[in-house]
Amino acid sequence: MGVMPQVRAAEIRRRARAAHELLGERCVVCPRLCKVDRRADVKGLCAIGRHAVVASYFPHFGEEDCLRGRRGSGTIFFSGCNLRCVFCQNHDISWEVRGERADAARLAGIMLELQALGCHNVNLVTPEHVVPQILEALPRALEAGLRLPLVYNTSAYDSLDSLELLDGVVDVYMPDFKLWSAEHAKRYLKRADYPEVARSTIAEMHLQVGDLVLDGNGIARRGVILRHLVMPGLVEETEAILRWVADELGSGCYVNLMTQYYVSGKVGVDGRYEEIARGLHREEYERALEVARGLGLRLDPRSVGERRRLAPAAA
């Protein structure tokens, strides 16, 4: 069974009621603290009101090997987002509301569909602003036979109140620690408080589930997978993040250093953000790998091979 045995459907219903209160009058589901009543279907900055909007769902074969396995990770992409990353690669669903409005019954049904397709887990992508809706759907799914591990795939711009309600419910936390400094976070994410929030939330996630544990087939069952997208010209941000991981979470923390950055979103439009309007250089990624190895971090196997795809700085 995915959701930990001590957290049964009745307890999750209690937590869903508590989470529902977070939506009210002044929404505090995430650190944005929007002054709107989402219970009344008023939308916050995330562009989502009372019900979640699902942009797409399918067995995903592009995730880490320990998530996708042979049958795929059961990925649910939620529309809306509480950040405004200028380089967003999913801006068509993060900044715009596209997809299917899903109440609790429908969201539970989607989880069960993914299980019926044979997926190894239910992978909740961009869930920070829809924690109450997820908790509302889970009892229905559990009582109908959901037994897959739950993966919480987040930017790490989460509320500690929301994470407390997920303790014992989420099996695998997958935060993407984007940037270290308030200066860069303000410029590229439009939230200067992002690094401080991310440090506290990732520490809480690790406290709840610990280091990543794989089953006999190499599939993730419990723990933290920390992602970090290495960005052009910002390797010092990467170094600071990796040193924090080693110091605060320990060398056993599973880290995926990603090379998927490309010019997207608002980058390069009318000459904006020209300092990151290029691809990642091989030397930049190799430096990130060197630091991670020097710290003894547990690297995702794909991280090591990714540098072959990158062009050198002189190219």
C-alpha cells in the first residue's frame, strides 16, 4: 500500500477538513498568502479556486528511473502555479488555466485510472496550491483500492501548514530546489523569499520521510529525491545548494542534477533576461558534478551521463 498504514481514510478526511480551512477568507495554502477566499471559488495568484484543474495525466517515462520503472510514473499535471519563474518550461499550464476542472470524485478517479494502467506511483506535479483538493480526493481513492505510493513533485515553495497535513500521507517528496540567493530568486522567480522557504520545507520533507529507499526492483518506495536544474551562469547557486544539502540533509540525500534548461518563458523576449538566454555549457555542468561528488552526495545515475549532451563554452 502506498499511503502509510497508520494514516487511514478517516484520518485523511479529518486532515482534508483542516486543509479546507486553509483555503478560506485569506488563503494560506501556500506562502503567497493571497487575500482571497478560495472556498468561495475566488482565484488566488495561482489562478485556481475551489477545485483543482488537471492539465493532463498519463504514464510518464521521462522521470527518474526509480520512478518510471518499466510501466511509467502515473503523472498528474496540475494547472496553475504559485511562482512566476521567467524561464518556466510549462508556462502554458502554469501561468494559464488549461485542462479539466476536477472535483474530489474526478481526481480520485484519475488516480485509480493510472493505477489500472500499471503505473508504479501517483506523481502529483505542481501540487503546492491544491493540497486541500488532493487530501479531499484521497479517501475516495483509498476506499476504492488505491495502493500506489504518492509522489509530491514540487517547486519547494510550500506551506509548512500544508506539509504537516501531508505527514504520513506522501511517500516520496521530490522538491526542485531552484535558487539559493534572494537576489536571484527575486529576479527569476519573482519571490525573494523563495530560498528561505525552500530550505525550511525541504528540511521538513526530509524529516518526514528520510533518505530515498528503493525496493528490490529499484523503484522508489519512500524518501526524498532532490532535483536541481543547473542554470547558465549560475553555478555558484548550484554549489551553495549542494553544500546545504550535504550539511543539512546528509550525503545520503538522493540528488538529480538536471541539464534540461533551455530558453523559454519570458527569457529572450524583447531582450529580457539576456544573461540566461543561452544553453547550459558542459563546463558548468561538470563543475556542478565535481562539487556534488566532492561532497559525497548520492547522485541519480542519469546525472553522470547527462554532460555528454551539452556543448562546450567555446562552441
